Amino acid sequence: MGVVDEVVHTVSPYLSALGFGISLLVVSTTYGVSSVLLLFGTNEGERILGPPSMWSWRAWVGLPAIPIALLSTQTRWADSTLPFATVLFLRASTANATATNTSNASTGGALGTPFPQLQLSWPPSPLATLGLLPWVRLIYNNVYYATQAMMSRHLKLKLTPPPRRRRSGASILTNQPQQNARRLDNNQQDQPERNPEVDILLGRGRPPSFSAIFTGTLLWPMISNITGSWLSQFKWVREQFPEPFHSNILGGCLFVVVRDIGSLIYRYQKVCQYRSRRIRNYADFSSTSAKRSRRSNRSR
């Protein structure tokens, strides 16, 4: 029994990690499949996905990577990584498009390389659209930062980077408290004072909101589908973007623009509200409240 207990204690962590990894793979793959169906529509999405028994390794890697790619858009490193990652994706897709399309024609369209070859047309092909989205996002972020700078100039604020805490390994290992205190004072003097109005305008100083991240990333395919279905009711949108995929992408981009405009207006109003605050003397406040109470008693 002791040997069995030892084997169970040794193997159970690995089995738990394996079960967690398989569960995460299943959940990520299910989310990736639902995202494809929401963005491309039911008919086109089913044609692209094909039967799961015909999925290649690209499907089992690409579908679980969809939520990871969406979550990575909330980080700064995505601005410098996603555009070049899409270039590699386009090269790999166009290189294998002929062979996979030939095999998919006989099997019904399994998700090996799900898109046709890259072609210049209007509206652009799904492959070209997915390749252009990171570059459009990069340009849009620069416009967003320029708008923030314009608002800061209108509010007469100076945008400064957030202060960084500098720690040196020598100051931790040394046993001289006076030198440590001097280094700490010098570091504090070198750091610029944080302006609360700048923090409000840039949205700094607050922990990231899980609801905002969830709404802006993981719910983006569903919001794009809803907004794209609403945009398809307009004749001009149907003429320019006849496919559900293009209208859904347009709806998702419209949602992001409207959300960011609302966020900028909210932060601008918060800065104005912060500036309108005044510190009142307690004696003046108490006298004002006493006068109000006397007036109310006289009226009675």
C-alpha cells in the first residue's frame, strides 16, 4: 500500500496538469470554432471548417490561438508583433493554397488552409482582410494617441511617461543602511511627480478591469456579428460589402471606434470634474448649514 500511495502522489500532479491542458485546449478550440462561425457566417464558416475528422495540425494550432491573439491585442507588444506575424501567415497560406485547395475540393473543405489565394479585389478577400487588420490597428492606435495628445494640449497638460521604480541589486545585498537611504532618496528625486489629471486622461493608476478586457476581446466576435447584421440592413453596406464576413469586420471596427470615442469623452469630462473640485473651509460649511437649518425652521 505504501508503494501505491507513493505512485499516486507522484503521478497525480502530472495527470492533473494533463487534464487541465486538455480542458484548456478543448475550450480554446470551441471558442475558435464559434469565432469563425460568427465572423464568416454559418454557411461559409461550416464550409471553411469542414468535418473535424479532416482537420490538420494547422486547425488544432490555429483555432486555439484565436483567443490568445485577441487577448494579446490588449498589450503593447502586439503593435510590433502582430503585423509581422500576419506577413508570415500570408506567406505560409499563399504557399500552400494551391495544394490544399486541390485536396479540399475532393474532401469537402477541411481546415488546412481555409482561405483562397491572396488576391487584390474589392471587397478584399478574407485572407487579405485578416492580413490588413493588424496594420490598420497600428495606424488606428497612432491616431488614438495623437487624439490623446491633442486633448492634453487643449487641457494644457504635459504628457509624461509613468515613473519607474529602479532597484539595484547592490543596494539589496549591502549592509550599509545609510547608502541605501541615499540611493532611495536619489531615485525618488529623479522620478517626476505624477499628475493625477494626466493619469485620468490616459487611464493610468487603476487596475485593469476584467469586464472591459472580456468585452473588448473575447466578446468581440459576437459583438461584430451583431453589429454587422445591423449594418447589413443598409443598402449601401450591402452593395459595398455583400459577404457577411466583411460586414461583420466592419461592425467590429465600428464598435471599437465608438467605444474609444466614448472612453475619451468620459476621461475628458473626468478631468474637467477633477479641476472643478474645491476645498471648502469647515467653518464656512458649518455656518452655511446652520443658516439653512434656521431658514427651514422659520418656514415651518
